[in-house]
Amino acid sequence: MAKSNPKLALSVSRDIPFDKLVLSQSNVRRIKAGVGIEELAEDIARRTLLQSLTVRAVVDADGNETSMFEVPSGGRRYRALELLVKRKQLPRNAPVPCIIRTEGDAEEDSLAENIQRAPLHPLDQFRAFLALREKGQSEEEIAAHQFVSVAVVKQRLKLAAVSPKILEAYAEDEITLDQLMAFTVNGDHERQKQVFERLAGSYDRQPYAIRRMLTEGAVRACDKRARFIDIDAYIEAGGGVMRDLFQGDDGGWLQDVGLVDLMVSERLREEAMKVQAEGWR
């Protein structure tokens, strides 16, 4: 007769007053990493606590449970809550959602919580930033809420805007993050796909080669023609500029070569008229 699998019983959860919680020495996280305590406290103040603490009852010398609970998993969250209490933003006896563990080992629980946490794929982060932008948040608001610089937000949005075909290739590990960054130089999806297809038969798939192919035919901002007509005037005339948000680009690339040539001719004509007015042939 086949044995039935035992029923799984999850750990009990309940709200415990903050002043009944203490940090445990069993927490395996010792080195600071990621978002700081102050930033985490600000995030909790803005959107409340998103993840419960894991706790164990504190026992006395005779092994009897006391009214206190130690926190072996969730030390950073505990410290962030402690900071909010010190700032009087949170009552000292505020109820904190906790999962109460009775079985196993505290160090093992702490280790498992940190090791088994799957990091967010970069592409998911890029798309999440884009979703926030599409919901009306400004780049400055996203940066403030996610504790990153505005420059980082601009980079993430630029990455999320690459052709879906290329993003799919990145998700499948067919191209690297550095290669994906290179594709952001030119926002034209058709041009991106053309270069991506050319890469399949190319021996050189380095990011610099991708940037070179994507900017073929464009005029560098440091070109004498671009400096002569003034880039601001070119943009005001409706010209587009490709920029690289991930490395120095010397001002970028002017996309509309026809407009550049037209403006150069007009500017030369104006300068010639000034010379003629001085009496020169």
C-alpha cells in the first residue's frame, strides 16, 4: 500500500508589538549590502512593510518561552523599523507582521532566506521602470522612490525601449548587457533589427562594433560641420541627435545628414554675403 505524503503545516504568523522584538545573533548577514537602513526606513514609511519578519520566541534559563521574540531573519527591516520608532514616525508598540518559527535552526533559516532569494532579472527591472513612467511618474519621482540617480533611471528607460526582438535575445542570454547597452545608441527599432541580423554573420560582435554600425552615416557632434552650424540650431530646425547614455559620446551623432548639409550651405551663403559686403569678390 502506497504511503501518502504528510500534510505540510506552514509556520504560524501573527502581529507582534515592535517593543517585544529584539535582534538575534543568529542572523548570518554581517556585511552591509544593497539599500541602506535609512533608505529602507523611508521606503517603509512611504509604502509600509512589504515583507514579514521571521522570529523565534526567546526562552528563559529553564527553557520557558518569554513574551519576547528574537529576529534571526529580517534584521535590516528590524533596524529600519527601529529608526522609524526613534524618529517618532512609528509607535514603539506598533504591531509588526511576523512569521513564528519553532522548528529547525535559526542560523539555517537566516541563511536560507538570503540564499534562496532570487535576484530580479535586469530586464524585469528595466520594464518595471518603464511601467512606472507610463503610469505618470516622472524620472525624478522614480529616482527618489527607488533610491537611484536620475541618470540611472534614464539608462533603465533607454534599455527598456530597445526593440522587443533584441530584448528577447537578451532575456535568453543570446547577447550580453554590454551589447544591449550599445543598441540604445539608435532608437530606431528597424535599424536596431538590421544591425542585430548583421551580427549573426559577423565575427566582431563587440559593443563598439554595434555602436559603429548603428551610427553609420551620421555626423559626429564634434565634426567641423556640426560645430559650424551649431547643434542647438540644428535641433531647433527639427534634427535628431543620437546619444549614448552609457559612455562618453562627445555630444552624440546628428542623424539628419541632409539637414546638416543644407544648414551648412545656408550658413556658408550667409558668411559669403558678409564678406561681399566688406568689398571682397
